[in-house]
Amino acid sequence: MSNTRNKPILITILGPTASGKTELGISLAKEFGGEIVSADSRQIYKGMDIGTAKPTLHKNVKTLKHTTKDKAEFNIPVFDIESISHYMFDVARPDEEFTVSHFKQLAEVCIDRIYANNHIPFLVGGTGFYISAIVDNLSIPEAKPDLQFRQNQELRIKNNEVTIRQLYQELLDKDPDASKFVESHNPRRIIRALEVIRTTGKKLSELRVKGEPKYNVLRIGLKVEKEELENRINARVDNMVEAGLVNEVRELIEKYPPNLPAMSGIGYREIIDYLNEKTSLEEAVSLIKLHTRQFARRQMKWFKRDRTIWWIENSSHATRLTREFMKRF
């Protein structure tokens, strides 16, 4: 499992939402003796199941515990899904602070556990920053949250004082290189980047640097034709609504403030507007489909900058790439 530099291997499966990452990950893990670490920034949260397209979490077989560098304590449930161990689902409550730094630390704990089990780790997901944190061994700044600043920025957006695009431009004015790793559509990441600059006095691009890679990585990307992907997205959203998305959101906002960053994701904010009688259910569902399609395009734009990704169109191609990769190490 290592090369002459004694680095273990890591297989990453990435791509846009609804491209089939979960199914491919399970298939390859079964064939090659793997376990799966999720790299999805929304499936981290407990209770956010239907709207995040979280796989059915059948059995919690064990729990890992870890205290992060900033003294946050997390329990990491290990779920058995189709006889494959899955990590990094249901790690935090929607009202808990959970950062990329937290993800990196916890995911590496999981990867180490998988190696200890003499299995191959598969990092599977669509959150580009999470994936980069692991495969590029990013140094993530440990800047303490400035909650007042964060709330002020969120209020600016909510009160239409600034658009997300304008806030992103404010970030780029301070740190032009932030465009390489902060997504223009993600208000949480934009605000966090501005927060780090405010807290540390340094640009995030100066603090966030790639380290010596810890792993030999195979990056497999799922490529789906535009029309097919849009059809999958539309069908998935319809299935979410049928499965009880509205009730899930209703139960969440009974427990947590609806303006939490975790609740700002696609599928949640539209249903919150529906429950607040700002839109009809039909309009909300239509917006979820539209926003998800737009999000998938942004994901692909993000991933296409990485020329080390092997883009595949079917599972047999992925199997062949994985087999050839494992023979090398």
C-alpha cells in the first residue's frame, strides 16, 4: 500500500451532485477491500438527511472520538452500508461550528483507522474544498470565529444590502488569490475567508498552503452528459419531496434557528421560504431543481481546474483505473 517513499494510497471519487458517486464508491470498495470517508459538507450534519441525499444509514457499528486542535470534541459514527464501513456522516449538529479544519482532522483520523483495518480508504464526495484539504494536505488557518462579524455579514445579505457576488468581490479586493479555492456561490466560505483576514490580519491565500502530500492519490471524476445529469437532478428532487423533505425541514426549524449557516443549503432555504409562506410548494420545488442544476455546473467548473482527475463515464473504466493504480504501489 505504499511506494518507495512509504506513502499509503487514497482513492478519491468526485463529481457533481447526482452523478452517482455513492454507488460507485460502494461498488469499488466492495471489489478492492475498501472503506468510505464522505467528503460532503452538508451530510456532516445530523438530521439533515433527505435534503442532502444522504444514503440510508443502516447500522452504527462503532463510534470514533476525537478532540480537534481548537478543543472541539466530536463523535464520529461508523455506519455499515451494504457491508461497507462509512465515516463522516452525522458528525455535528446543525448549530455546531464545523470548519474545513475540523473536517481535515477528523477525516484523517478515519483514514488512519481504515489503514489500521488493512483496508483501502475511498474519499467520496462533491465538496471540492474538503477533498483538496485531504489530497493536497492543506494547512488550514486556525483563526477563531468572529461571530459578531459573521452575523453582520449574514444580515447584510439577508437585508439585501449586498449580494453574494458583491461580497465575493469584497473578498477578492482584499485577497485576489482567494478565487483559486473559495467558491463564488458559497456565502459561508466567503464570510469565513473575510473573517480570517479580519482576525489574523493576513490573506487567507497566504495562510492556506499546500503541504507535502500524505498519500498517493488516484482521483476519479464522474462525468455525466448535461441532459442526463439534469434529468437525474430533477428526479432526485421529486424523490426528496415525496420522501418527506418538507417535514424534515419543519422539524429542523423547530429545533434550530432557520438562519444557521447549515440551513442555508439548497433544498433547505427554499422549503423554509415555503413554510414561511413566501412561495408555493411548487415554486419551491422548481427553485430547488434550478439551484441544484446551477450548483452542479459550478462543481464541474471547480473540478475541471484539477488536471490530475481521471474523468470516467462508466464503472468498468473506474474499476480498471483502480486496479492499475493499486498495482503500482
